[in-house]
Amino acid sequence: MLFVVKRSGQVEPFKRSKLITGIRAACKNRPVSVASVETLASEVEASLREKGLEVTSEEVGVAVLDRLGELDHVAYMRFASVYKGFTDAGDFTREAGLLAKRTAPKQHEPV
């Protein structure tokens, strides 16, 4: 069984349904299929299980963000705003900059 250590220190069993609910909320009204959400959740769960019997809520959030960034940028920003507790527009701007750097194509030097 997999357990999640919350920021408060409380430990609770990992619930895939809770993970899917969060991903679905971030993907609401986005062109993301149910199958893509399920796949993302499965990938996140598998990567967490590789870490051991306990993972932190931070590890869960980072794993979701890593995959959402590849799937849909708007869903990524929605999830990040809740997960990271954005408090103003500057938080969105900063995160969008980080996302753009992460996903920008590599420029190759002419040979």
C-alpha cells in the first residue's frame, strides 16, 4: 500500500480517485480526453510507487505538474495555481515563464 505524507505531517493512504479528481478539475473544458487523464494518473501512480511505500504530497504534485506540462499548458497553470497557492498575477507570470523555458524547442547552432 502507498501512503502520502501531507504538509501537516499527517499520513494517509494514497487515493487514485483523489488524484484523478484533481487532474480532471485542472483539465475542465480543455481538449483533454478521459483516456489521457486516466493515463496521466496511472503514470503518476506508477512513478510514485517506484519511490517506496511513502511519498510526500509535494512529490505527488510535482509528478502531476511534470506530466500536465506535456499534456496541456492551461491545465498545468490551473493545477500549479492551486498546488503552489498562487496569491497574485505575478505568480502566474513567473510560472508561465518557467513553463515556457521548460517546453521551448532547443535552438541548434548552424554547422
